[in-house]
Amino acid sequence: MRRRHALVISLALNTLTGCAARGAPSFALFGAFFPAWMFGAALGILAAIAARAIFVFSGLANILPFQLFVCTAMGVWTALLVWLLWFGYGP
């Protein structure tokens, strides 16, 4: 019975070690450590604002339906692309 408990505990503890190898990606900014996803999110927000401005100035804002979803998708796409390419999680 003790072996079974030891096996279950060791298997459970082995599943919890996935994030310990590299640690959380962060960078120092003004003396504090900021998570890397926050930088990607800020760039994604800027990309969504830029996409909205481009839609308005080009006239696509009058034609394009669901502009909120399109701009949000472009912001998320940019944030994920920054995360994958800039912080080394991509190809």
C-alpha cells in the first residue's frame, strides 16, 4: 500500500516540474522586473489602435463589419507574434 502511495505522489510531483526549468520570461525596466507578456500586450494594444486608425483614414471603416472584433484580433495576433518571435518561443 505504501508503494502505491509513493508512486502516486511521485507521479503527481513530476507533473508539477514543467515550468521550473527556465523560469518566467521577464526583463528589467526602471529597476523592476516586468513579465514579457505585458510588453507583448502593450504592443498588441498599439497595433489595434493603429489598425483602427488605418481603417478610418482609408475608408474601410464604412465598409468593414465587426470592426471591434477585427481590431481586437489584429492586436492579439500582434501580441502573440511578438511573444513568439522576440522572446524566443517561436521557430
